[in-house]
Amino acid sequence: MNFKSDNVHGCNPEILAGLAEAAKGTVDSYGDDPVTQRVEARLAEVFEHEVTVFPMTTGSSVNALILASMVDPWGAVLAHPESHINVDECGAPEMFTGGAKIIPIEGENAIMDSGTLKTTLDGYSFGFVHAVQPQAISMTQATEAGAVMSLDEIATLAGIAKDKGLKVHMDGARFANALVALDCSPAEMTWKQGVDVLSFGATKNGCMAAEAAVFFNKDLAATTHYRRKRAGHLVSKMRFVSAQLDAYLADDLWLGNARHANAMADRLTEGLKQLPGVDFMSPTMANEIFPILPRAVTAKLREAGFDFYDWGTPGAGGIRLVTAYATDPADVEAFIEKARGLLMEDAAD
Amino acid sequence: MNFKSDNVHGCNPEILAGLAEAAKGTVDSYGDDPVTQRVEARLAEVFEHEVTVFPMTTGSSVNALILASMVDPWGAVLAHPESHINVDECGAPEMFTGGAKIIPIEGENAIMDSGTLKTTLDGYSFGFVHAVQPQAISMTQATEAGAVMSLDEIATLAGIAKDKGLKVHMDGARFANALVALDCSPAEMTWKQGVDVLSFGATKNGCMAAEAAVFFNKDLAATTHYRRKRAGHLVSKMRFVSAQLDAYLADDLWLGNARHANAMADRLTEGLKQLPGVDFMSPTMANEIFPILPRAVTAKLREAGFDFYDWGTPGAGGIRLVTAYATDPADVEAFIEKARGLLMEDAAD
Amino acid sequence: MNFKSDNVHGCNPEILAGLAEAAKGTVDSYGDDPVTQRVEARLAEVFEHEVTVFPMTTGSSVNALILASMVDPWGAVLAHPESHINVDECGAPEMFTGGAKIIPIEGENAIMDSGTLKTTLDGYSFGFVHAVQPQAISMTQATEAGAVMSLDEIATLAGIAKDKGLKVHMDGARFANALVALDCSPAEMTWKQGVDVLSFGATKNGCMAAEAAVFFNKDLAATTHYRRKRAGHLVSKMRFVSAQLDAYLADDLWLGNARHANAMADRLTEGLKQLPGVDFMSPTMANEIFPILPRAVTAKLREAGFDFYDWGTPGAGGIRLVTAYATDPADVEAFIEKARGLLMEDAAD
Amino acid sequence: MNFKSDNVHGCNPEILAGLAEAAKGTVDSYGDDPVTQRVEARLAEVFEHEVTVFPMTTGSSVNALILASMVDPWGAVLAHPESHINVDECGAPEMFTGGAKIIPIEGENAIMDSGTLKTTLDGYSFGFVHAVQPQAISMTQATEAGAVMSLDEIATLAGIAKDKGLKVHMDGARFANALVALDCSPAEMTWKQGVDVLSFGATKNGCMAAEAAVFFNKDLAATTHYRRKRAGHLVSKMRFVSAQLDAYLADDLWLGNARHANAMADRLTEGLKQLPGVDFMSPTMANEIFPILPRAVTAKLREAGFDFYDWGTPGAGGIRLVTAYATDPADVEAFIEKARGLLMEDAAD
């Protein structure tokens, strides 16, 4: 009963079937194949926009390559201090950009505060050679705190950035979970609000190892062909990355997966909310929940076979639970029941 | 009938089966899973040596990360000018090492000439701060010219390098093809001759996207954990990369694949050798063959549906044909027959 | 009457005399000359410690090279967010380290808060490959807010760092000003409190273009020879950089210069403190002062020929005044008098 | 009697006088000063072309920054294998460009062979993502073998480059020596033949530490402001670098210096040519000469107090002698006389 991350799960049978189908026959390598072309066409349709698509196998590489297409080595990306690009990629953005900086902009629920973003940019020394130059912002949807930005929030941050000539990146490692939470169109959640390039995550939501850099701004894509190759991210038998994305997008598999994951998170949240003494670090809006439990309780939950990460301030009892396309409803109920029992014991002590 | 590369083929059914099996249930991500551990154990057994293994999805990333573990940014790798790391990775070694140089050492059949290597190192300004410092050599087995280095050749180059304190890398993108050609043990072809770290290729020989950096010298592996992550090459659902390698190594699938590929290349070579006016740029020793044919003939072969690359001096008529684990013997015979017919026509003109 | 920085001044006549003397005859280049050796000996004596010294021409290069000797590309330096390395070097540390991060640690007067430093390190995910790894701290003495750290403050931060195995860098762009302010020995202000490597500034305090990386920890210096050359910072006629440092250290020129600069800052502070409505952003402890004046007054001071930078929150009226070895006491008095007159006018309005 | 390099000499008295004059008063730092502006104007006049000028303190930094303005990290510079950028800068171009490659083009006297350059570019895989992309050529004037390229040779190489869209760099570490050798105008030796950016050397020819990147193509200069700062090469008291260049250009000091240096090299060459058994590796055309002498003779010349480097194939007896603006004619005569005596002894043995 592993709630550590959505990437502890395997993949949909449809993905396996797609791979088996793609395995047949010979095709040219490095992306010059029909399934890769079909994926690009599918994404253009899904997003109602011309796109240039780079299928890859990890989210960190997609994020870092996109940022490298946006900022110079002396550039800067403004992002929330808790953003994945800032704290969970071991400096991949710095490596791929040639040393650009990430300037942290605080805000609630891992969303940059728009006032702080504006003030920072208004007071910034643009053109002053001693200072790195802000050239992009990056926001995560859904955020690292489990929040889902509203369309207005996206538009506001993007607008502030664009007013200063900055590019706009969205890290969509959990794009589908946010999308079904907002119940809007992919276009509405991205380029219609000013997003230039999207990290379109699929691995966490049912694929094996498949992500895509989706460029709405095709000019930015021009150098990415070279950047991807020299970063070692141009997979030779590309059809096998593309086939995952193809199956993922077919028949709305991706949306169904995300709906299930979110429903499981909602049920977990609801269940835990009923229990005495359970608080939450942030609201549940997609497929991550951040409850605070007595430490004795979390220890015993682990003993009982539930796996999850501690989160937030060390020692404060916060944990993170992540649900996914394959989360078993029975595991969710078991978690709630076990927590209920332990909390009652704990209260009795 | 695609002979452009071994990576134009799909993958073995055993690989698909391995993935399907691996897809079950939850496991921790980023390599902390049983199948990844099993692959490391398997490789230790195959190589009769303790190893640290980093499964990844591309050969360029494996090569570049290994070189980065061996040389400083002001270091240099000595390698053949035609080596994949020098001409086919768009500067990945330079990116991953932080700017180290590749010093070209000429030699026949894409094997560094040992005399030239020795002379270069003997005359080198070690310790002179104006010059980049040689810290590693890299050799490819089988080579980019289709040759297979003998154990003595490997030992000689490695010995020269080690005498000067350099590390030794082997790019084994076609490791299995070379191994079955030499009919020796994996240990004999690597660490027993002085190889410190091996790029163990599997994609070209039947996997989807699976390669491994295999460190015999475990000290060199220490920093690679961080380097792999920041290069975006730590796949989250690692089990799916490892499962490919696991199936590949099981029941000698890899060796059977390579034997078939080499046999197909031998048959092609034999067949073409019988034909009038066919010359070869280099001897066929593994699964690549480099014939020289009249240009009119290569054009008509293409029209007839055979696909392959031109190779060598532009305009000289050289081509490269690559066979693989899945090459159909009928395609090989068809190629020979078609070539025979076209050559006779050509001679008649 | 330029108070913009200490680097708006020229240089001491003694520096010019040193250069003229050094210009005579032929000597080997790139530092293999007697004057460079003498400077290293002088610094060993000044610091009462064996040292490895790298004379260079800019402070940014000295800082960046030192940090590169301390941290891996996936490493991190903890420093105050206002530190010169973080905001005034256009990403030089990132470039020289190959992409390491600077993790900001807040604190008053541009001094890292020791509690925050300790909490950050105690809670840090050391060994977790997703996170950059803290490997050094950097503190500035005197700080970017004009403060001088006490020996205890230095020792406390260095101690916290060393407990976690981190290296300790001191950016001493205004080292002499801090030293005479504390009235302690150079040894006491550096290695005796745990500093491993010092950026020894001299340009701002009377030289033309001369700084030195002073390694107390000689192991860390080993790679710097190559790093300096490949960064283009190995001056060929090194004697001319060294001759500046030589003259600077001879006859305590450097200490006299710093005493004058600090005295001028004290006088300015004292004079302004007497005036109505003048506040200070931080205490004057060396040669920088940070008064807050009505904006109408600062505008008129500029019209009157006084030059200085606005500082701190845009629009809040803060300015920075920097004095130097060559600041004319008459200019200081003139500034105070003019400010007095303008403030009285302003109050009368 | 040091003939090791032109940088073993000090500097002209005029340079010292210029520094003394520049030391007076306060001026804004980082190049916003009158003398820096004057230098730019002087160079515009000297070159009869609008220019953007970046004064710096080392030749390696000037070369590397210029190349970084011309090529992407996945780009390549074509240059002679013996070029300073390839073998004497410890990888500075690779560091500054973010990992671009230098593709060696052989040729006599360290001049790229134009046929080889053309063939290489004609056969190059432009647009092929697996290969680094040629984006610039770099030639050295005078070359590392002491040759001076004719205007035709410059134009031919530049023309081949421009036909393919490549930029053209000239490394002019010994620009003045080449210029007076050709007896042409600075414009004729540079932009009139297609040079986009010049490394204008001054240190070796009488300055202390002063070089300049001179951009005829101003578009290329745009990013160099940031690149220079983050490389730590923006000297704060810039007036002191500029003052050297100012004095250097005034009253044709630079041309007189170069004429003297070349005359000394001519005299040495002439003198040695008269001696029996002296051969030359390459013709003397500027201020470097490359004689071949019996090894017993070179050893005894060193014992007699003459200093110089061995050059070329180790053990073959080649040496390099460099003359400079301050070379004493008496030292030249002494060298010739001593060589004469030793050669006669040697012949007698």
C-alpha cells in the first residue's frame, strides 16, 4: 500500500499493448517514424494549436531542456522556491542552461505570489550587467503542494511575465490531474493563458517513461533538437516513447486515469477529515494530500504496511500521500480505517 | 528492408514480456526496486566482477556520464576521430564533462593506433596548466568501422593509458556483437584487459531503450548518482528500464541475438564478395558491413526498397549495411540477389 | 565628489612605483617570477600560515574560482541572499562551478543568521540525489550592508558549516576595512575561525586591479591552477599583478588606506547623525554607510555634484555612500554641510 | 637573455606614464569612463570602421569570449590544430562556449589549408542533430608557427567560411607584428577580408596586461557584456586597462614596438642562416623564429644564459626564439655569436 508517489505504480495495460504494436517491423530511428508523427498530430488536436513536440523519458530532462530554450546562461527563471525545478532536480536546469539562476518567488500552496512577482520584476535591474537577467517564469500545475492553479491565476502570472518580455513555462508533471480538476480544455489551461511551452507529464499518470516538451511557441523549439541530442535524450528507438504517449492520449485514457487518481485523493481527504486531530498543510485539489498526524500514528501506519513520505517542517508530523491511476480503493479505505483506529488509541493514551 | 542501423528494429518478444511482468504492483521509484537490483547482480555474474550499474535509456548519455566520471573539465579523452563520442553525439561528452576535450588518435578500422597513442602521451605536457590534461581513453568495441578489437589490442591500448594514470572506457554500443565474434568471456573483453567502465549497449541488440553504465572501478561511480540525476537520466519508473536488461540477460537472449546479427552480416559479406566489382572499406567482423558499389547500383537498390546509409568519402560509393537480431535472412538474400542483378546490368552498360 | 564605490578612485602612488620597478628586465611569465613568489611569502607572514596564493585582476573571478574549488557542479553554496556572489556577479559562480546553486540564508546586516543556517543544514537531504548537495558556505567581510562580522560570528557560522563537512569561504573584497575595524590580526579573522579560503581584495583599497585567492587549505588549491588558466585569469605578465599586491602589503600601506577609508565613513556617519530626519538602514562599521534621506534631498545632492547609488527598497530614500583610501576629508565635510542645508530647506517646506 | 616569449618583457615607459595619468581623480567604474571611451574611438579610427570594444587583461579570455559570441554550445569552430585556442588555453573556449568543439583543419605554417577547409565544410552534415554544427572559423595572425598570412590567404579562408554562414575570428595576439610585416592597413588585414571580430593583442607588444575584443560585427557583441561580467573579466577600475591601450595606440607606439621586434627576429634569422648546420622549421615572418640546432648546442646555449623553449617534435632539436619591443640588439648578436662558436665546436667533435 504505497502512497509515496504516483510513480510507484506500473503502467496501464493499454500502454503495454501500444508498445507491443509498435514493436513490429522496421522504422527509421530518432523520431522519424509514423507513431512519433501521430503523437505530434494528436497533441496539436488536444491543444487546438500547432505544436512542436519532443518526446522524452524523464520529467527533469523535459523541464531543463525547455528552460534552456528560454534563458541564456546569464538569465534567470523566476519560480516558487518549492518548485520541482528548484529543489528536486539536482541542478538539472542549471546544467542544461549553462548556469542560469532560479530566483525564488514565495507564495501560498507553492504558487508564486503575483504581487511579489510583479514587485520583483518592477524593481529588477534589467540591462545591468552585474545581475543575471530574468527571461522566464516557471509554474507547476498541479503544484508541489497539491494545489491546482485557477485559469485566472495562470493568466495573471503569465501576464506579468509577458509584460516584461519573459517567457512562460508550465511544468505539467501532473498536468492531467490538474486538468480534470479544473474541468477545462487543455488549451484553456495553457496557451490561452499565455503559456509558451509545457512539460506534458505522462509517466506519473499511467505511462512507463514518457513525457513531452510541447512548444506552442515554435520559435523557441528551434535549438531544442540539438540540445536534446547533446543531453543524451534523443532516444534511438523513439517509437517506443511515442507509442506510450499515443496509447495514453487514445480514447481519453489519460483523462480517465487522472479522474480516478483525483477521486482517490478526494476520498482519502474526506475520510481523514472526519477523524479527530487531523489537520492539513494545504487543500487537496488534485491527487496529492498533505495531512498532519501525530507522529506516533504515522509510525504505526508505516508498521502496518502503509508507505509515504514525511513532508514539510521536520518533526511537525506532516506527511504526503499520493494517489494514482491504479490506486486501489480498498487501500484507501484501509488507510482511513487504520488511521481512525490509531488516532483513537492515540487520543486514549 | 531497412539496413540503416540496428536501431531500426523493434524489440524481442521476451523484452515485452519482461515489461508486462514488471508492470505489476507498486515498487519504489528511481531504482530502489527488486528488478534493478537483480540486473546489477546478473551483470556482476556475467562479468565475474563486482560492479556498480546505472541503467539508462540512451547510449549517448551512458557514454557522456562515464566520461564525466573520469575527466575534469580541463581534462581530455583520447579517442579515435571517427568514434561515436567524437562525431555522433552533438557534443554530449563536452556538455557532461563541463568542457573537456577529445583528442583524436588516428588508426585503421577506427581503432586508435597504439604507437600514435603512446607517442602522443609520451610527448604530452602533463602538469602544464596551458594544456588540457589527458585523463582517459575511450575505445569502441565493436568499432565504428565494424571491426572487432582483439583482446591484445584492447590490452595494449589500456596498458599505455594506465601507464600514464589514465582511465579506460569502452563504448560497447555493440558489445554483444563483438563478444560473440571473439568468442571470449565478458570479463576477458573488459576488466581483464584494463577496462575501468563499460557502456553496455542493449538497445541495438533487441531492447527498446536500455543501456547500462557498468563500473568495474567502483570509486569512479561515486559521483555518477548525482550526475545522472542532474542530467535528467534517472528514470522514475526505473523498473521498466531494468526489466529490459533483465530479460535481455536471461537465458542468453543477448548472445543469441548477437549471433544472429553477425551471421546475417557474414552472409551478406560472403554474398557480396562473390559479385564482380564489389570492394570493402573494412573487414566485416561483427554486424556492420561497408561495401563499395557503383553509385548507379546503390541508387537502384534504394529504388528497389533497400534502405542504408552512404558512408566514407562523399561520392566514393561506400555504403553501410547493418544487420540485427531481427534481420530476416530472406532480406539478406534478396539484397544479394538484387545487387547481383544490378551489377551485371551495370557491367553490361 | 564621487561616493558611488571605493573603486571610483585611482591607486596609491606606491602602487605606480611598484609597477615601474617591476617593469624592468625580463622574467618568466605566468607567475614564475620573483615578485609573485615574494607576494606569496608576504601573505604567509601576514596570515601566520602556509598559503597558496593566486593573484588575479578581479574580485568576481577570485570568488568564483574559490567556490569552484569547493563545490561540485551538483553542489551548493549557502550564502546571504544579498551577497555579492548571489546578486552582483551575473552568475559567475554558476559558470565557474559548472552549475552549482547558491542557497540563500537570510539574516540581518547581510550576515547569515546562524540559527537559520543550522536549521537548514540539519534538515537537509544530504545524500539524496534529487537535491543539490551543500558543500560550502560563503560569508562576506565586511558585508554588503556595511557590517563587520565579529570573530565570534565568523567562528559560529564556520563551525556550523564544518560540523556538516562544508568548506568555508570568506569574500574579503573589503577585507582590510573589516580588519582595521576589528583591530585583530588577519589570522584571527580567517583561518583561526575556520576560514578555508579567502578572497583577499586589494583593488577597492588602493590597487589598480589586484586581488588574490588565498588558500589556507592547500588541498583545495590543487585544481585551481587549471581552473584559473581555462577561465582566462592567468595573466601572462603576472609580475604586474603581483607588484601591486607587493607594494600594497609593504609598509602597511593597505592598513593605512583602510584606516583612512573607515575614518571618513565614521566622520560622514557622525555628521549625518546630527542632522534632523536622517535615519540609517544599517550601522556603519567599515567604509560604507547607508543613510535614508528625503528623496528631494538626495536629488539636490546629486545636482550639487555628489554622486552615489540609491539602495534598498526602491523609493524608500535609502542611499549608499562609500569612502576609500583617497577620499578627501573636504568632500566629506562638503557632503555633510550640503545635506544639512538641504534638510533644513526640506523641513521648512 | 630571455627569448622564451614576448611576454617575458616588462612594458614601455609610455604605458607606465599613461597609468600614472589615469590614476588621477575619480571616475565611474566598469568602463563608464573617458579613457575607455577614447580607446574605442581610437580603435574605430585605426580600423576605419565602427567597432564595439571590450578591453580585458588576457588573450585567452578575449579569444574565448569572442568564440562564445559566435557559436552555440553545440557549435564548432574550425581552426588549425596548433592554434592557441586549441592547445594553449586549457579548454577556455570550451568553458566559455558551454562545450563547443574545435574541429582541427591541418595546413602548413599553422595556417588552415583552404582546400581542406572547403572540403570539410562541403561534406559536413549541417542540420544533422547528431553532429556539432560549424558556426565559426578562427585564424591566428601572425600564426603560431611564426608565419604571417597574406591578405589573400585571409580573404580565401574567410570567404569559404562566409559562404557557409560561418563567422570569422582572427586571433591577433601578435597582430601588430603581422601588420607591420605586411605593411598594410589594419582595415585591410581584418574586416576588408571578412573578419567579424578580432582579438587585438597588446600585452606581448609592450603593454602590461591589456587586450581587446574588437567587434566589427556589432550584432555579435550584444551578449558579450554579460558574458564578460560572468567570466569575471569586467575589471572594476577599467580605466587602467584602457589607459594602457590608449598609450599603446598613441603616437604609433604599437607600430614602432612591432617593427623593432620584427627587425630583431630578422637579424637573428639572418645571423643563424649564415651558420653551418642550422635549419628552420618555418620561415621567419614576424617576431618568432624556429631554428633547428644540434641538441648539444641548445644545451650549451642555455648554460650560457640564453633562455628559450624546445619546439616541435620532441628530440628533433627544434627551438623557438621570440623577440619583442624591448629585445636588446646586443642580446641578439650575443646569441648569434655564441651559436656560431658552439656549432663550430660541435662540428669539430
